[in-house]
Amino acid sequence: MSASLAFGILLTLTGLACLAFSAYALLRGGKDQRGGIGPISERGVHVIAGLRMLAVGALSLAGGIYLLVS
């Protein structure tokens, strides 16, 4: 197995995991919870984290697919 194939599989799995966590954070995270970090509510923290994970997951998945195809 070549290094690019192994790294492509790793990136693809990482991307899928990030997309799953981001979907959870955006859809469910922070609901019915009190508190937060200063002026940002708990729901706001989950939205920011979900969007960041969505971007990283999409880039990881795209990179992994590129390495698997090439």
C-alpha cells in the first residue's frame, strides 16, 4: 500500500468524522443548556464549533478523495 493511498484513506475517514460531529453540533449541541463563555451562549459556542468542523471536514474529505483518485 502506498503512502498516498493510506493518507487518502485517513483523510477521508477524518473528513467523515468531522462532518458527523459538525452536524451534531449544529443540529443538537447546546440546546436546553445554560451558561456559556461570557457574552456567548452555549448554543452560540456550538454553532461556531460546528461551522469550523464543517469547513475542516469538507477540506479533509476533498483532500482524501483527491489522494484516493490520483
